[in-house]
Amino acid sequence: MKVVLKELTKIFPGRTKKAPEVVAVNKFDFEIPDGKLVGLLGPSGCGKSTTLYMICGLQKPSSGKIFFGDDDVTELSPENRGVGLVFQNYALYPHMTVKQNILFPLQNFKGADRLSKSEMLERAYNVAKLVQIDDLMDRKPSELSGGQQQRVAIARALVKMPRVLLLDEPLSNLDARLRLQTREEIKRIQRETGITTVFVTHDQEEAMSISDIIVVMKLGVVQQIDKPQTVYEDPVNLFVAKFLGTPPINVFEGYVSGGKLFIGEDRVLDVDGVEDQDVFVGIRPEGFIYDEKGPFHCALRNVEVMGRDVSIVSTNGASLNPIIRSIVDADNKIDVSAEKVSFTLKPHKVFIFNKETEERIRFGKSEQNSQTSSKED
């Protein structure tokens, strides 16, 4: 089931007459393809959960339309939309067993949709097997781990055979190990069911690991929509570049003069075709090549050995980050007693941004080809 959002907008009134309105979501246009898992990603207050609640019907749009396939569901109540919603805090009924929690949505079906007891039980056990909790059906939520409770919540949403599955930060209450395990399970379940799924998170690693497409949002406005790796490798602005990536991107103040990119006094890269101007320069941690004769110089702080990789921690007067983290191959023999460290930069890991608008400034043929291929995809 494809989901189409047209000019979707949500405006909340100010708390007082003098307080300004809050535009939580601003003219969101997007078509979620049938059977795909889409991650809505952004910091707190960016409008991702509000978008999810408008899709499911818990929030009414101020303007715009929502379509499930060819059906306009904008004015439909949540129970008539055919959605399954999994909340951040699971929202299980504590006095009910796992089986009763899963059966509960089916018991509320009416008319022609109502199932017999045997049909309800069969469907409940089928989804329980899918999420691997069929041996826990007689337990109550208090007797389950956090990961098991999350699976019960997903089973309860799936048992209705929804047209669309909506997940609101479903992993934020789990510890790191369980988060990893559960997000793998969510991806498996989504692939096996083929249900169109919208996943809300502020964790970019989660979004990139399980989403087919990610939507990066800021202050209610969509910044970029694309495949996760494309967004990482080809950010459209400084916000997107900074939001995605672990360790985060290194950002510097720089300038372009005569087709050359400078960071401080170091001429670090050729950027043919870029006008002379002050810029922000983003360099991914893996964009550095350790080179004693390299053009980019930093003050060495520390060297951290991480198995096959080495993380060089340094500083530079033009850096907007407190420290610069450069990840290089462990085969490099680095003099840890040196005061300075030098690098050559990988051009495809270096991004230039307009200093006023923070929009991406492209340079070189490889970047132009990357932009063209992304549009064709």
C-alpha cells in the first residue's frame, strides 16, 4: 500500500493569544512506495512524530491531503484507516497476558470484519510466531524483558493485518544490545510481511541500518529524501551532513580562491569552477589520508588504535569541532610523539557549503555525476 502525502501541514496555535503559532510540519510532499520501510529522521521538535500521527489519524492536518493508495483518508478516523501503531512505551495492558494483548484489537472488530474465536486465535499465534514470542503467550508484560514487550507491541499492531505499519521511536527504551537485536527483527518482520512501514527515530544509525528510504527533517521542513547511503555520501546541506555519520563529520571554516580550497593557511584541494568565497568545509572522518607531506596540517592530540583502523585525534584553529577525528588504516606508522600531523584529503569525502545559506556547493566531475545518478534513481 503506497502512502501519498500532499502539501501536508500541521500548525499548532500559541499557548496564549500573544504567543506565535508553531508550524510543526510544513508542506510535506512525499510518496512512500508500496512495501518499503521509510525512516523519518531528525532531532527533537523536527515534526517527525507529528507527521506519523497525522498519517495514523491521531492528529488532524491543518492543510494538505493523505492518501492510502487511491483512497483519501485525510478525514477518516484512526480505526477506519487500517493502520497498526507501535508506541515508544509499548502501551501494553499490564493485567492481560501476551495472548490477550494480541487478541484485543481483533475482539473490537465489528460487522463483516468480525472473526470467530478460532480465527482470532489462529491469527494471534501466527503473528506471535512471526515475532518469535509464541512460547510467551501466557505471560504478563511484567514478566517480559524490554525486547520481548516490544515484540508483543509489534504483534498486536500486525494482528489486524494493517495496510500501513507505523513505529514511533520503538527502540528508544531498550539498551544498546537489545536495540541492535530488535531493529534487525523489525527489518526481518517488515520484509516477510511486505507491509509499508514508517519508522520514526532521532537515531541516525537506526534509520540508516533498517530503512529503504530516509527522510531528514528540521523544524518541520523536509531537508532530504533518498536512500540512506546516498544521503550520507551526498548531503544537500550542512545540517544533513552534520546529522548523519558516526563519528560526526569534521567541519571547518574555509575559503575558495582561484579554484583552490583553503582551510586556514593550508591549500587543501582543487575545486575548479567554484567562485571565490568564504565557505564551510565538511570532511568525513574516513576522508583523511595520513601523509607526512600532505597539504593539511593539524596539531596532534592523541592516537587511538581500533583494530584494523586508527583514529587520529587532532585540533586545528579553523575547526568548528572541539577536536578533529580522522580514521586511517592501521598499517600507517604514526609518530605519536610528534606535535603535528599532516593529511591528504579524499575529494569525494570533502563537502563545501555556502557560509550564509549552508547549502551544498558542488565541485568536480565526480560530484556532478553523483548528483545526476541520484536523480535518475
